[in-house]
Amino acid sequence: MTFVELNSKTTTFLSKYKLFETDKIQQVQLQHRLDLMEAFEVKKGMSVLEIGFGQGDTSVALADTVGDYGKVIGIDIASRDYGAPLTLGQATDVIKSSVLGERITFHFEVDLESFESSEIFDVAVLSHSSWYFKRPEDLLRYFKKLRRMTKCICLAEWDLDFTHISQRAHFCAASILALYANFVGNDGNIQNVFHKEQIRELLEKAGFQIVKQGMVDASYLQDAQWEKSYANSIRKEFANVPSMIQTLVTSYYELMNVSNENEKSLNSFILYAK
């Protein structure tokens, strides 16, 4: 793994909460989530509904940001047993045992469409979770319900408009995994890849108005290597897909594996809408 120097904001968090002290991977992931908080303009005292909390990286960043009088309600369709090397249950149990745990409530195996709350949340957060949705209409339904439940929405996702050739492998890997989900079938992290303009259009169709958009550096994250490795591991499973898809997939593989350069992850785009 490439060494990443942690900034002062991250080292302060690690020292204060005693989380991820020996987990170098989670420390790097945490740094990006803390950067997202600044871009999202989350404030102290806010109530947050987080969609797709996963391993809880964004959850703890949110909990730190909202402070003692704020709260984070996280929902995820996955079970406690999903995930590796730690399951979601194991990862969130560690978080719940920390000082930040009192500010966070995790709901497993819960779809937003079945989640009911009488509370109007200050903000809904989707942090790198929109690619879990297989179809645009599924994402649109979530946005429409969030329009009724929240005052605003903050969304971060990988930016397909890569800015350096070293990020191309991540773009290709994500595309391969989306094709894999649709033509072979799996329940992995990538079910589709949405461009930021498509997500923007879906938010506006749901009744949100885009207030802010931008980009946050994520090139140092480990995800490019993870996604490339996984994509290469399932290449043989495309043997029985339609020939036109095989041709497309082969092209992506050739581009993805054209060099052994130290691949960089895609950056994150952010959208803030009211």
C-alpha cells in the first residue's frame, strides 16, 4: 500500500477518539471523509440521515462534526454479516463502543422506502453510496422520499471525469464491475455508474435545487487498487455474456491493465442541494 501522510485534522481525530489507531487503511479512508464534511458544510447540532453507512467511515466524521447535541441516523440495506475484512457489524460495534457511539444509531437491512420517521432531518448524506443503485429510477425514488424527510441533501461520489491518466484504471474497473453486475449478476458495491450530471438531473427532478457543487481530492485512496484487483479476478465470468458486451469489456480490461503504473483513485464530486 502506498504511504499516505495524514493531515493534522485526521491525526487530531485519531488522538481524540482512539478509533482506527492501528488500522492504516481506515485512517486513510477517514481522512477523505473528514474532507467531505468541510465540503458539505455540516454544522454542529444538526440531525443527519445517512444513506448507506457501510463500514461507518462517514458516520464517525459526521458524528464528530455535529458534536454532542447533534445526531446521526444511519441506514443500510446490508446485514451485519456483510463486508470484509471486517463485517459491517464488527466495524460499527467498534464505533458504538467509542465516545462517538452515543451520537450514532445504525439500522441494518433497512431500505429507505420502508424507513419511516416523523422527524424532518437537517440533512441527508449519501457518501459514495449512489453506485449501489442499479437503475436511475431507484435512485430517483430515494431522492423523492428524501425531499419529504430532509431540509437538504449532500452527496459525494466518484467523479468519472478523471483529471489524470493514472486515474483511468479506476474508471475502467468501475465500468467493468457495473457491467458485471448487470450481465453476470452480483450484489457488489458497484451496480451502476452514474455521472454527476445524471445525479444532478435526478435531484432536480425530485424537487431539489443545486446550491453547491465541487470536487474533493480522493486520488490517494486505496479504492483504485481494490477495484482493479477485483475486476481482474472476475474476468473469466464474462465468458457467456453477449458478444458485444464481451468486446466492450475486453476494451476496458486492455485500458485498465495497459501499464503497471501506481494507479490513482478517481476524485470525488460533491453536490449540495436544498
